[in-house]
Amino acid sequence: MDIVEKHVIAPGTRTSIKTSEGEVRIVHQDRDDRLLLEIQLGDSASLECCETEFSAPVIEYLLGRIGCSGLADVINRFEDKGVPATLKSQLFSYFSPEEFRGKRLLDFGCGKGASTFGIAKLLPETEVLGIELVPENIEIAQKIASLQGVGNARFLSSPSGDRLPDGIGQFDYVMLCAVYEHLLPRERQTLMPLLWSAMKEGAAIFINQTPYRYFPLEHHSTGLWFINYLPDSWAHFAARKFAKYDPAKYSRAIQTSPLWEDHLRGGIRGATEWEIIRNLTRASSCKARILQPRAECARDRADYWFRKTGQKRFRFLKKAVASTFRITDKFLGTVPSVNVDVVIQKKAQHKAGS
């Protein structure tokens, strides 16, 4: 996207950048060095606004690469109300900040780097490696890291959809943030064992924001009730004919695709904890175990779910649901909520004579 004109409206406080698509006004605020962006598309009188910690050079770079229409969506993924908040909750509910010091963390499927930067900011003494299949996303992430001066995060592109980059070494932690559901079944069976083999014994893998396979509402790509219980051919038909049209939440191109694989790529089938474990350990003698959170306010996964719901509204009902989840987790190893939110540890192999 070519920048047509850059104009400083008020030195040090307000800058206007025009492109063929629209205009972005950067407003410097006094508090916390955050910038306010006012995005106007074409001749529309309406403005789309967002705040960011990114510097003006990063905004200008993203504007040139992404354009006005996608700028706010990309920036919002980097802000604390989005991806970083989810990461902070999961990371520090299961491990203390000190346990990450001097360790290595692999952020698999990092996209343009929102999750990787969020982790790197939370864990400044941890080496964070972001891996992504799309080279353009890696290029953007690397440029942002350079412009923002993020020293403990780096990025590599996967050579193919069923391989990891060569020579990446071993990791103490692995993160899949809203990634697993987008892997096709054959990719899950190939990539998850590769990730498992890249984990040290005792390492942990974090998986979050992946729809639960058998939750009554398929909320990720269709908005339809009970479609998760239908055979694939019926689910495909229902998705194409009856999916809710909401461009802010769902991709219409995926909803109407004649290829079931496109729907799977869009995340329609989600996952369960035991499917994930089965794929991780299919080529390994190391066993896996689901960890329970250790934060003071979350004694187990049911409490962790309850804490994330907000607690105040429908408190009695949510407590009842949490009690049910405590039972399913104890006896079935699953918390069947809207999304799978699980941390799995790679147990050490049993050594002879020990």
C-alpha cells in the first residue's frame, strides 16, 4: 500500500498519513507514551479508533504493508486486552515468572507476532522463538521487533506445513495460541510429534483459544448449534447453507467453500485434550500429563475456568458448572467448556534400575 502523503498537523502531537485507501491520524497522548490512531476509509465520515504502544515508525510500516482497512485489527491483537492478556493468565497460572528465567520458549504459529511479542514482554529473560508458515508474516514480525527494539524475540519461517525449521534446538516451553484448530488432521498427526520431540523432558506445552470439539455451539466459524455432533458430510452441508453471516466474526469464503478441507482449516472441528495428547505422543515413549494450575486463586482447572468467566454475573450457575468440570476433569481428563485451555507436560522416560 503506497503512502500518498504524510503531513505533520501539530509537531510532536498529531500526524496525518494518507494512502490511496484512506487516512490515518496519529495522535500523541501524554499518558504512558501510547498513541491514538484515527482511521478513516475513503470519504467516510466515520472513524475507527484504537490505541497502541507501537511507535510511529511501526505504525507507518504496518500501514504501508497492510493498508488502512486492516490496520486496527492487526494492532488490536498486540494490545493487552487481546492476545497478551490470555497468555499472561495461562502462563502465570501454571508457572511462576521465575521458572521461565533463562529458559527457551517456542511460539508455534505466531502469525505476525502478537503472541510472541506478548510473551517476550511478559518474560524479558526468556528466549522466545516465533515460528510461522507464511513468510510475509515473519517478515512483518521481524521488522516490528527491529523497530520496537524487542531483543529476546526472534522469528523463523517453517519450510513447509509439515516441518519445523532445521537446527532450532530444544525448548522448555511451547505455546500454541489459537493455532491447533487450524491444523488439518494429517498436519496434527505430523506436526504435534515434531513439537513433542523438540521439547525437553519435563517441558510443557500450552494450548489455548481452541474450540472444544463437542461443545453444543460451534462458535468459531459458523455460529450454529449442534453442528459439532453431525457427521462431516452433514456438517459441511449445514455450514454452507445455514452458517450465520457475520463478517466481523466469520469468513464467508470459508463458510461457503465446497471443500470440507477449507472448513477444517477454518477451525470448525476444534479439539479435545485427549486428541491433542494422542497426536503429541504417537511417536514417543515419553508419556504426557495434564497439569493443574498453581496460582493461589485457582486450585484446579475448574477454578481456572471460573476465574476467567468474570465471576460476578450468574455466579451461582457458574460455580455449579465449575463443580461439574471438576468431576469431568478428574475422571475423564477434560474440561468441556467453549474452548480447550490446557497445559500438557512431557514426563521423563522411566530409566531402568531407577
